[in-house]
Amino acid sequence: MRLRRHQEEVERLCRGIAMGELAYTDILAAVTPGGGKSALPVIAAARLLGAVPPGRARPIVERICWVVPRDTLRRQAEEAFVDPTWRGLLGHQHAVRAADNAPDPCRGLAGYVTTYQSIAAAPALHLAEFRRHRYLLCVDELHHLPGLSDLDAAAEAAEDTAWSRALLPLLESAGLRLLMSGTLERSDRRPILWLNYRRDRLTPGQRRLELGIPGWAVVGYDRRAALAERAIIPIRFGALDGRAEWLLNGEFSSVESFSAASDKLRPMLFTALRTGYAEAVLRRAFADCREHRAKRRAALGLGPAQAAPGLGKLLVVAPDQATARRYTEILRGWLNPKRAEAGVALAISDERDAVERIARFRLRPDPSVLVTVGMAYEGMDAPEVSHVACLTQIRSVPWLEQMAARATRFDPHGGSYEEQRALIYHPDDPLFRMFRRAIEMEQSGRARTRRRCDQEELPLGDQDDDAMRHGSVLRPLWSEATELRFETVLPRSAAGPLPGNTIPADDHLPETPTQAEQRLRRQVGQLVASQVIEDAETSLPSQPCDYHAYNAVLKRLFGKARGVMTQAELEAEIGWLERNRIRSQLELIRDDPRYGWSTRQRRTGIQPAKDQWAGRAPGRRRRGRVADGTG
């Protein structure tokens, strides 16, 4: 295995900074979605953590903080650091943990991974951590952070700048910054935080990104370069036309094709994605993915029901959560009832275990279909995704690039490079065609034309008015898919293969720090519970013997709860439990009144005080508390 071009450039820059030969403070990596951006923090950490350049007394950076836009990406970041392939190639032993907003986010490791939301919820905690240690700050998908205007006070207080206002002090305090994005533009045309802009002389009122800034290193890796290095696979678009009928404020409307929709495109898309057209797209994508999986099974010599890596998977992107649930039921109805639940997973924010479902979809042969709205479209590393059903009305080019990139990763188990294609099924509307042309221009090496801020090119979905969202105003009646066209987007100049350039996947990645902590905490809990059960029949009446009391003894003994312990501390606690009895340390909580009631109950059989009010009027209970000063 060898590094790709942009990864080699970041590795060269970090080596130069570590040796004191380069004086960069910011590395901006503009890497096409699917091009291997997630390896860059690992490369930077391997070369920079603890490095002391000649003439300096302190390391450039002591720890790493990797900030991601979604909670589902935190586990991927942990996996990137423990991946044996990268550890062998870079010769590092660093590990990071997925941290929440508890104190000591690193817990003895090289750093931590967190989300924009977590930092915005507790900015002081993270800023204090940055002031205690010199951090390498890696910001993933930087374009999520809008710039802050010193002249516009309303922008400073706006809700959509909360992430930017929380991240800005960390950017200012970091020892070094690695800024990563799949696109250096926002759909709302606003500037991106921390980047430098200059006014466009040719277009008044417009700004251009300024890259030639002292102290900044810029690394680019576009779609054409990624295809030349076989880092991503070509895209094949399946465009479906359709017709639809709906009622808007009681007025009947109909359109015979997306091309003829004109100013009715928004209500037509809204209708099509919630009626028969969407089911036709789902059926086409599902059947094509199933046929692809059957061919892969035959090539691998597997039986009809056998699951294995490399068969291909389907990602369905829905317009909203309610519609995502309906799509899930439709897809499960096409499967054997015994396989329906395992074969089709739903990952939306309302589902409590959505993160675990996405992880299973990425790392296990089943499920083979994932339905989502936005949780899995950005940054999800799932090379097995071969088909995407784009059933969303959003038409922002950066957003669509991220969505399509879920299927453009090369799958080491999916056959030869020449056999693999990313198949995207989508509505054949004019705005999606604009996106396809942008992909064509980028792959051919031509500069992408600058888009005007026309109203018709704004993203659909979040910026729709209420009439597009509420059935009481817009009532979808009927729609169907008509013509299907396929078009494969290939690079204009094909490049020869680069041997050894693909990164092999490992089906059995080592345990991540978060998984290790969870396993050790479960083990501690099981050891405590077993001691409680064993001691229940032999303990004296004056001794508290319950799970919470025993946990309190451990907390007093080790000075902290196991929820905030490091891996080493948890292992030490397990070792102590294997050699000692908690009952011998009960003196540690003798002065704690919280556990006195259970002791008195076991000794005298008296009902605990907290239950003595049972049956009394609520008013008497409240008055008693006020009178004796306990209220």
C-alpha cells in the first residue's frame, strides 16, 4: 500500500513542520468526497505529536482534537487511528477516543474526537483543554461553519453561527490547524469560517477565496486526480423522468415531465417523492442492486442466501423522516419476512440506535439497505455502497457531491476496479442535470463555471416555504415514473492503473478506545453485581449490601466514578475486584447518610423514610417539608 498524492503532500508538510524546516500554521486540504480525507489527521498526528523542532523547548503539538459534523463520524475517526494498515505504514501507536462533554476528554490517549454540537454545548470546557495543552486541531468538513461578520451584529447572534462562535476560540488557541473539506463553498454563498477572501474585481459584491496567505499550505485533490489514481470509481447516473398531479391551496395542477415543470418544479418534486414515482425509483434501484448482488455471489461461489463482504449495498436518501419510515416499510415488504428487519435498516435522528445501525451497515454484510435523511450522507465510509436512490429535493451541488460520494469509494472486496461503478438513481430535473454537468467538467479538468445566485438554483428542502412542507396546503395526488436514461460520467483522459494504490479493508478492525471503555465498564459492573449477590445472604444486618452502595465504595476507594476513568484506571479497578471484596471496605461509606436507610431496613424491617408519605395527601407532604426545613 502507498499513500495517495494528497496524503503524501500532507505527510511531507508535517515532516517539514516537525523538523523546523517549514513554518506553516494552517494546512487546508480540499479533497474531493471519497478521496481519502479521513486519513489526513492520522498522518498529521503520526508526524507531529510530540515532535520538538531544533531550537524549541516544547513540542509543536501535544495532543490532537478532531472535530466532525456528525456523531456517526466519531467512530470512524477512532477506527482510522487503530487501523493496523495505517499503523504499519506510518509507524504510529496513537489512539483517540470519542468524547462527550465530560472532563478530561483524552483519558490518557493522544487526543479525542468530538462534534460541532458538543463544542457548541460546552465551549468553555474545550477551550480550557486547549489552554492546558498545545493541540493539533483537525476540523472536518469546514464548510459547515459560516464566517462571522464583525459588521453585522445580527449574524453574530444568529442560531446558524453557533458552531462558528464556539469553534473560533479553539482555532485561535490551537498550535496547528488541519482544515479539511470536500468542497470549499457553501450552498448559501456565505464565506467559510477562518478562510481568507478578497473582493472580486470583475463581479461587484462577490468574494473569491484567497489561498496565497503566509503561513498557509493548501493541498488539493480533485475528482479527476482521484479517478486517475483509482481512489474513487466512476459514476453512472440513472435519470428517471415522471409526471405528477397535486392540489395547492385547493387548486389542481399537473405536469407531464420534469423538463416541463418550470416554476412548478418544487411542488412536483414534493409530490413525486411522496407518491408512486418514489416507489418506482425505489423498486428500480432495489432490483438493480439485488441483481448486482446475485452476480457477485456467483462470482464468489456463494449460495443465494449467503452474506459476505463485496456484494454491494443500497443507500436510500429520503426527503424527511416520515417519508423515510414509509420507504423502509416498502422495501421490507419486498423481502422475505424473516429477512426484512435484518436486511433493511432505518437511520434517522428519531431512532435511538441510529448510530449503531449505521455502524452495522458499514462494517457487516447485513443490512444491505440503509434508509436515511441526512445522518449518513456526509462522511460515511462504506465502500460496499454500490447503489444510491436520491429521493430528496435538495439540489445544492456540494450536498449532492457528498451524497454521490457514498458510492464512489473503491471496494477491495467488490471485484476489479474496471468492474465497479457507482449507480445513482435520481429525478431527471433540470437542477440535478446542472450537478451532473458540474461533475463532468471537474472530471475533464475544465474549471467549473461560477454559478449565479438565482432563486431557482437555491437548495430545495430546507428553504421551501410552508406550502411545500404541510399537507394541509399542498396535497399530493398521484405521480409515476416514465422514461429512464443512463449516463456514465467518465474522466476525459483515462489513466493507467497505479499498482499498490488501494487501501485494503480490514474486516476485523482492532477495538476502538470507546469500545474498550464500554467493555471494561460492563466488566466492572458485572463484577460488582456478582459480589452483591454473593454477599447478600452472608452480610451482617448492619452492613449495606446493594449495587449502589458497592459502587459508592469503589468511587471512594479510587477517587472517581468509572464513567470518567481512563482505560488504565478501569483495568486497575478490575484487577482490584478480582483480588478483593468490596464488603471489606464498607467503612468508607459509614458516614454517608444516603446508604443508612438500607442498613436500617435490613436490621429492623422499618419502611424506608422516602416511602412513609405513601397514602398521604400531597398538600400535607409539601407542608411538612417546608416546616422541618427539608423542602
